Amino acid sequence: MSDIQDPMVARIEAHPDYQALKRKRNGFGWTLTILMLVVYYGFIGLIAFDKAFLAQPIGDGVTSLGIPIAFGVIVFTIAITGLYVRRANGEYDRLTARILEDAAR
């Protein structure tokens, strides 16, 4: 195995915008991960520790409060995925293009 690194890779890794991109992307990813864990494990915690709350019927029907909350967890997951994709396709892609353009010079 060789320790020789491609000069293009070295230029990209040394680029200040690349370092900023890594920081932004990792920070945003961890924020979304923590939010998802709180929502998911919060819902699981309700199932484990407060079944009576989730079993409350909504109105006169047979649907319990747990159904819309579970649906909310699913919608939240889709929403934060969309938020990440939007940012990745916008801000992160612009930064990546600028980094590659500068490194190619």
C-alpha cells in the first residue's frame, strides 16, 4: 500500500471551504440525528411507560391518540429527510462545486 496521495485530493482537503463544508454537514447531520432520536425514543417511551395516554380515544370513534402520534413520527422523519436533501442539493452542492473548481486550477 502506498502513502502517496493524489495531489488533487490533497488540494481539496486543504481547501478552507472543504473544512467549512465538513463542519456544516456534520453539525447539521448530528442535529437531525438527535432530533430523530428524541422523537422516536420519545414515542417508544410513551408506548412503554404511558399506554393509557396513547389508548385515549379520539372523539366518539375507535381511533386512539396513539395513531396520529405514530403518524406524526413518520411525517417528521420524511420532513427532516426532505430538509437534509434540500440543503444538500443547494448549499452543500454549491460549496462542493466551488471547492472542485478551485482545486482543479
